[in-house]
Amino acid sequence: MHLPRLLQSISSLNAPVFILDSGSTDDTIAIAESFGATILQHPFENHPTQWDYALKNFSIQTPWVIGLDADHIVTSELRERLVNFRDEDYQHVNGIYFNRKNFFKGKWIKHGGYYPFYQLKLIRYGIGYSDLSENMDHRFVVPGDTVIWKDGHILEENLKENKISFWINKHNRYSDQVAQEEVERMQQSRSQTVKPYFWGSPDERRAWFKNLWWQLPRYARPMIYFVYRMFFQLGVLDGRTGVIFHFLQAFWFRLVVDIKIDENIQQQKSLSETNYNKRNEPLRFIFSFIILFPLFYYFNIFFFGITSPGNHHYYSAILADHFNYIRGLRWILLHSSAQILNWLGFAAITNDYNLLVAGHGIIQLVYSCLGLGVISFFAAFVLSYPKKWRSKAIFLISGILGIEFLNVARFILLALFWDKHSVKIFDHHTIFNAIIYVTIAISLYFWVKHEDNKTFDEAN
């Protein structure tokens, strides 16, 4: 729909016209042929690669080339300058910048840094080339001197015939390219061709601003840029349509790019971590478990020793009085058991070590009754297993509470029914540990299976 306007605007130049098509299925080829253009086709990857292909594959015989997009129009003033253009007047020049007027929904965007806007469009053939350092913002590059034509324009039209959804869908595709490009810059696999220089050519100045842009924090920079365009570059003067354009182009588009940058980084990080973890998970799990289980197990024994008053050589009064988690655990277990027994109608009392139920019996909670050994095993397994920390934390806390709940149930049953003077040998510690380890094994099995299924579902 744009092409006839462009070709009509340059027809009076009587210059050879070359059109690179990317596989159009509409009337593009017929329109190009009706204007006598030479046509080639090449699948579209991005703008810079299309221009690179065009410059290298068309049989161009003229010393200069004008590079225009299909949605451009050459104004009569610019056309007049081109008609009167003489190569001998520009012997020491390799490129000429044209001034652009950008239109959005039929309105000329005069502010917000969009006018004047100079683009290198006329280049000496065989010297100028397409800059492949960026996926989106296309530019020609020439070594040596350039000049700027400030009068005469190319007009660029957006959305005169199309709905806003066309612009949004197009820029959504562009955002994929820009995000991938910036990730590659972070990885130092891509660099600028044009030298960033604030006082240089229009392209060097834009390269300087882009270099600054890449240093700004993501998510904050779209708002900074939008405010800069609206107020410092007076974009607000472009009226309602202009404000919509500046918002979409300066804020919305840049914000989508930043989101996709984070998605790309996370995807690459997840893929790298997944590949690494899959290779090393079994060894890491075994090694971690072998380290953590003895560490937890013997630390509890050591701590119990230095907080027991009878051990005068290593005894620590500060730890015993203020940081004694073993005494705290014993207190919780004893008082929880007594409270439940009282709720059930029994008369139960406790001190620091004993639980007495009137008319039944008394039990004493020694270190081996606290379940710290099985908790050490359980904690070492869960913390070593290669799963997300949130899942580990939830399962670990739930498991420890479950173990101690079973411990309280054991103390209640022992206080009510155990006769320690009986001739029968009743090693309740061994029986309890066996039950606990079986329970832990079953719980771990279902936890591991659930997490593996969840990971598989997320991956698909």
C-alpha cells in the first residue's frame, strides 16, 4: 500500500530502481514491475541484513545509491536537489544525510527528538555499507566525510491506512530482535560499528546516546526516556496523537524490550543451570548428604555436652542459659504432651525432664528421646536433594513438625501404658525410630516424585 507513493515520488529522477522483496504475496511485485524496477527476493531476517544483501547482489552501475524504505516519500524539495545533484560537487564526500519527517496516524511528529532527524540515505556505492551491528535500527555507514542536507525531506508514514494493532504487532516482533541484541551486548558478543561521539555526526551522536542507554537500569530507563521526550524535548506539544506515539514508542516498546531481556537472560541461565545440574546432581547430593548428616548429628551431641551442667570442663553457662535449643525442645515436648493429656481428662504435670500422669506412670525425657538423630537425617536429605529452596523449606519445616508430633504421641502413650518395671523388654526408642524412618522414607518418596512431576510439567 505504501510502495506506489514512494515510486511515484522518485519517478522524475529517471534513476534505475532496485527493489528487494521478502516474499510478498500481495501486489508488491506487480507494482514494482509497473514502475520498471529490478526485483530480487530474499527472506527477511531484519532490516540491516536485507540492506546488506541488496547492496551486494544488485547490479548497480551508478556511483551513488539512495536507500529508501517502502513507507518513505521524497518531497519535491528533496527531489529537486537530487535532480541537480552532480558527483563532481561531492568528490571528498562519501555520504549525505537527509532530513526526515515522521508521521503517525496522519500527524507530523515535530517534537520529542523526532525533528529534525537526520539519516544517512545517499552513499557512495562500493564505499558505504549496511551496519550489521544492530538487529533493528538500520543505518548505512561510510568512512570519510559526510554532509547534511537540512532542506528537503523524506516523509515516513506510520498507520495512515493500518490500525494501531498493526503497529503494536510489528513492534512486538521488533522487541524480540532488540532484546536479543542487547543480551548479546551484555555477553560482549556484539559491539557498535559507529563510534559513539556526542559532538560527531548524527549517527555518532545517536550511538553515544545508545551507549548511555545500555548503562541505565532496566525498567527505570523507559520512564526516564518517556519523561525526557515529553518534557525536555517538548513531545507534549505534539498533541493527543503525538503523546500516544511518544508513549508507545518511548515507554511501551522499551518496557517490553526490558521484560524480554530478563526473559532471555533467565532462559539462558535456566538452560545452563539445568544442563550443569543434570550432570552433577547425583554426586552433589551424595557429597552434601555425607557432609551434612554427620555435621548435624554430632553438632547436636556436642551442643548437648557443652550445655549439660555435669560437664564442667567444656560447660558453657551462656549457651546453657540463653541459647539452649535442646532444653527448649524438651520443654515444648513435655508441655505439649501434658497439655494434651489434660485436655483428655488426665491429670498430668511436668518439670524440666519428667512427665507424670496421676494414677498411671512417669517418663523421663533423655537426649535420645528428642528425635534429634532422625531430624538430622531428614534435614540432611532434604537440604541435599536438588530441588528449589522454597520447596525444601516447606517440606523440611512440615517434616520436623510431623516428627515431633509423633514424638508427643509416643510420650502420651508411654505415660499412660508403659510399665518400666515390667519384665518384658520394651525398647520404645528402637520401635519409634523404625516407625519414624519408615514414615520419613514414604514421605521423601512422595515429595521427590511430586517435585519431579512438577518440574516436568513446568518444562512442558
